[in-house]
Amino acid sequence: MSTENQPEGSAFFPQYFIIGKTDPQYVPIKKQLLDSRPHTIGSSCYFIRAGTDSTCICRIKAGNETVLFYEIINHTLAGISDQEIQEVVLQPSCAAPLPGYFFLTPKIEQKIRTVYPLGSRSPETS
């Protein structure tokens, strides 16, 4: 996955991925994230993904049972700081069943709802 941290003053470009049913990531994401207790806003589920060198908020939407649409969102548009995300990653109670993924806190979920109502597309692309 790509990093979400952008140098100060640079523009953020949304990052989109399509994960097909034949992709090795499809089954773990579908079964361990989407079928668990995700934070659903509209038809999209939101999680924090912690990588080795970056952390981001991702939006996952199931397609027609053969693909998953995966987007790394610009959390700063929702007023979510990198520090808030790091605090979630440090909370064992927020860990999702799939390693490296974390559930949102109610505070972060509320902030996302203000910018992405009903799981709409990123404001950058509207």
C-alpha cells in the first residue's frame, strides 16, 4: 500500500485500488474486516490501516461479490490528525481481526460522517 503522509504544502491525491476475488487480499479483507463489526457509513466501511512506515484511514466498499473498492482517504479534510490515528493504533481494544487494521473510535467516525456522508466519494474528486 502507498503512504498517506504528504510533505507539508503538497496536494493529497486520493488513492484507489480494486481488489478482485482472485487477489490474495480479497478473502481476508472480506471475511475478517467487512463481516466483522465495521464502522459503516452508507455502503462503505472505514478502518485505520497501520503499515510499517505509514498509517491511513481507508474506505472499503464491496462491489458485486467479485470485487472490493479500496480507497485511502484524506483524513485531514475531516479534521483528523495523524496523532489521533496513532492513538487508535496504540489501543488494543481497537484492533480488528485482520492484523494491521483497526476500528475507528466514535470521535473519528463522527468526523468522517461530516465529510463523507453516506459513504460518498472523496470530496477531492467531486
